[in-house]
Amino acid sequence: MSIIMRVYYGAVVNPQTLTDTQLLPRCLLAVGAAGTIEWLVEDVESALVQQALVEKGCADAEVVELRHGELLMPGFVDTHTHAPQKPNIGSGQQYELLDWLEHVTFPMEAKFADVDFARRTYKSVVQRIINCGTTTCCYYATLHLEASKILADIVHESGQRAFIGKCNMDRNSPDHYREASPEASVADTKALIAHIANYPSSDLQRVRAILTPRFAISCTPPLLFGLGKLAASDPSLRIQTHISENRGEIAFTKELFPDCASYAHVYDKFGLLRGNTVLAHAIHLEPAEVELIKARNAGISHCPTSNFNLSSGVAPVGEYLDKGIKVGLGTDVSGGFSPSILNAVQNASIASKVIAMRSTAPSSSSLFANRQLSVSTLLFLATLGGAQVCALDAHIGSFAPGKAFDALLVNVRNDSANPNLWGVDPDMEVRDNLMGLLERFLFCGDDRNISGVFVQGRLIGGTSFRK
């Protein structure tokens, strides 16, 4: 019985390391029926495509030939965003973090007690994020169990790869938006985990639950203890939270946990700092915290748009990369004002330049600290780096046999209708300019330049998608 196979032929961009991007202008990439990559042939002249297919035993495969000015690349990984905050995106620009939570965020999130509102809102939110090229997303929901189930169901139906977390928060939020007790919070978390576990077994690796203590300020010690106990019962269960986003937040955390040496030590004390923990922001870490995060192999979600927008600061991402700490990108909607990882890429570049401009000359032993991030580094953070933070890099983030075909079909032609991007010249030789086309997309592109969004080989979004 023949295997159903689709083979793409054309320009492929494939992140390898923080400093190396594989540029393949004439690549054959085969995707099997299960949505995994079967094989790649890196350089094939157009006249020899059929011969290459015969040699691979795939003479009858469906061949999709990319047009001049199109390229395939791995899908974006958004390691930190808040699904219920999308409706108030762009609001509250005058506030810093804690005031913004009080006046803008908590009032919006409280509305998700209404399941009809949640269903209507989340359906739009998820598809918009997909169309921006996000194939894998770490979602914060609200504290409401039923609304969190609805978000998980919508993501599951959409085909996106994601982690869904019900926020745990039993203090320091409004009376009408606070969980009744640590026990109730943990019980609802277990209920969401069980709900997601009931999805068909073939989908369990695509949509998963994630523990989500909102941040240390919002959780009492008994709640953090209960979540740590739950985490210990399942080493594969991911954890997401915030850390060191704002100086006022840090000071308040130290007041609440006087027995802990630092913010990071709060999470470590309760068993919530480990290799599959996603720490959002990490702007103002103390040296001992950096060493602790490295020792625990936790990952950092760099959210530069939000960090600028809420006047939180500039994360020294280059220092973390030099330390070997895992780093990905996050949109942090609605602290960030765009659901697109492209926007995060652009602001991550600016953030690195700000640090470089205000620092002394970088050390000769430094690859990233006090230096602007290169195009290859930015691409890595948006794809394979994010996959590492989510402990998914064996399965997604780059193109290799056995990995899932989570991919974007990118259009950098003039017919994309994006006035910000100067499209590829018809006479341009793509093989000599593929890095240039990638750079144009990363810095000038938007959802109009994303023709197709694929997860596990299935088209789920982009301008060519019609549901």
C-alpha cells in the first residue's frame, strides 16, 4: 500500500543554532500522511526533481512547487500570551504593571465568568493568533474553569499546538476575581487537566494542560505548595508563570515571601522551577537567580513589546544566551500590543540594540551580551528557541526527518498586498538572496505575508485558509 506523501519544492529556511540558519533555495521536503517530515534533499535542480522523487520511491507523490518569492520556514512559537486579554489590546498604555492589572486587565478577565462571552471571544482570538503564524502557543486563560475548558476545546478544534493554563490566584486581586481557596484552585486545575486528557489520544501531544500560578503575588504559600505537589506527580507537566517583570512587583514579592532569598527562589522552594518551566519576562534578575534558573534548566520567555509598553525595562537576553539559558519569544498580549511574533522579533532586535548602545564595549568572550541580535539569532528565538523553552525541540522548531511539519508558507512577493514590504524582484536570484528575503519578512512582514500555517501537516490558517 503506497504512503500518501506531499513534497514541497522551493526555498526553505531552517534554523539550526543561535548563529546558524540553513538556507536552501532548491530544497525537496517530504511530508507523510501523519504530518511528520519524512526526508529532505537539500539542493535539487528543477530538471532533476522527478529523478530525486524516483530515487526516494515517491514518484507518485503530490508535488507543491513554491513560486518565486515564496519560502517555507518553521512556525512561530509564542511562549507567553494571555488569551482573555486580546479584547483590551492597545488599552491602558499610561499604566505600569500593577496599576495596569488593576484598572485594565482584571476587569476584562472577570468577564470570562460568562461562558457565552468566553466562547465567542476565544474563537476569534485563537484564529487571529494562528493567522499571525503561531503554530505553538502557551496560553494563559482566566481563573474560571469552564471558560478555560472552552479555550482548550477551541484550540483543539482549530488544529493549533498549544499549552492551556487556568490561572491560579487566591490573593491580591479584586474580591470578585479571586479563587475561594487554595484547595478550590488546585481542584479546578486538576479538572482542566482531566478535561484535556479526554481528547483523542492522537491529539494529546498537540494540546496539553500547563500549570499556571499567575505570579507569586497572586498565590498564597498553601496554593504554591499544592501546585508543587501536583507538578511532582507528573514530571512532564509544563509550568508557566511570571518573574521579575517590574521593580514594584519584585519588592512586593519579597515582602510576601520574606523567607525566600529572591523571586526565583519562591518558585524553587515549592518545586515549580524545573526544565519545563516557562518564566515570562525575567527583566531584573539578580545574579544568583540567573544561576538558579540555569541550574534548574528553566526557560525564559522574552516579551520585549510588553516590556517597552508597560515601562518595565529591557531584559538582558544576551547575557542569558551566553549563560546557555533557554530563551524564546512571547507576545504577552495585551501588555504587548500585537499578537504577532513578528512584532516580538522586531522589538527584540530593538531591545538588544538599546542594551548595546548604553553599554561599554562587549567582552571578547561574549557572543550575545551587549551586542545586537543577528537575524539568525532572532529567527532561532522565534522558532527552535521557543520549542526548547516548551521542551518540544525534539518534535518542532526546525525541519528534520521525524519532526512534525509545523510550518509557514511565506509570501514575500508584491502580490501579498503588504505596503510595508518591498516584494521580491522578478529578476532576483533567490539562491543568492534568501537571507535577505527572510530579513524583509521578519522586519516588514505581517499576516498578509503568511499564505499558509501548517500544524502536523494540516493547513489551519493563513491567507489561503478558508474554514
